[in-house]
Amino acid sequence: MSTIYRRFGILLAGLACLSGCESGGHFSLFGYTTQPTFDCNIRTIYVPIAQNSTYMRGIEQDLTRAVEAQLRLSPYRVTSDRNRADTELEMKIVNNRKSTINLTQLGEARDVELGLNVEVVWRDLRPGHTGDILSNPKRFDPKLLPLPGEAPATAPAPVPLLVTPTATYIPELGGSTLSANQKAVNRAARQIVNMMEVWR
């Protein structure tokens, strides 16, 4: 009698394992999966120095370094040669704002918030995918045939995504604009790399 239960248990466990297998060799069960969150076809990324249209100079270097550091934690590898890269990540700092949240009784800043606005465009440079903007919500398919009477489809213009990290500091406790800017830059870098999971 116990051998029947044992065989039934083994059969049930085998069926549960088979029901969780996917065609890509990954395991999926109850909404959880072992499939990677990043695109496995992309291996290298070229990250040029971010453009800066704000009054703060040098913040573009900090942003580029922070994004490269975050990319090293992902499966992607940063390359310095655009011709050898699979993709390119373009960034532009378009706004740097500072606002006082709370004042002391003497009218001095007690709590200050800093914010950045960074436009991001992720381009595909692989052969056969040229013109594809990975960060656009709708991908370009060059193999798509136009309807009769329509002009052939062209690659869409890149739509930059806006990343808006913020950071606060308290001058009375030794906080400074520099430390808050560094916090905002690090948050922007994390948001940019985390958004690459969604763009696959």
C-alpha cells in the first residue's frame, strides 16, 4: 500500500515539475519564473558622456560614471567602442532644480529638495536592427510590408524617456548641494538601468 502512495507522490511531483517548464528552458510556477529580466540577446552597451543643458557643469560626468557602475551590476557589459557595441545609451540632463521645502524661524533653509530631469534614449546598433529604438514603446519592424498605396515605413524618431530623481538635504545637519546632487545622480542611474528590464 505504501509503494502505491510513493509512486503516486513521485508521479505527482513529476507532473508538477513538467507543468512549470517553459519552451525556453526556464522554470515557471505560480507566476514566478527563472527567466532573466534583461534581454539575453544584448551583451554590450556603449555609453557616451551625457549631454548637459543646465547651468551645473560636471554633473554629466558624474551621471555617466554612475550609469556605467550600475550597468556593471547587470548582465550587460560597457564598451568604449561604438562599433563593437550592440546598443547605445544616450542621456541628456535637461533640468536641475532646487527648491526649499521648509524654512527656519530666521528664514534660512531647513529642508531643501534637489531634482534632475534626464532624457534617455536606448538605440539598437546590431546588424538587422539598425534604427530600432529600444526605449520607444512601439518597436520598428523593417520587415513589415506596407499596405497598397502606402509609403514604406521608416524608423520612428526617438522619443526620449524622462527620468526625474529627487534628493533632499538638511543644511543644519551638514547636508550640502553637492551631496544631494550625488544622491540624485545615483538614483537616476539606478532608475535608468532598472528601466532596461522593462524595455526588452
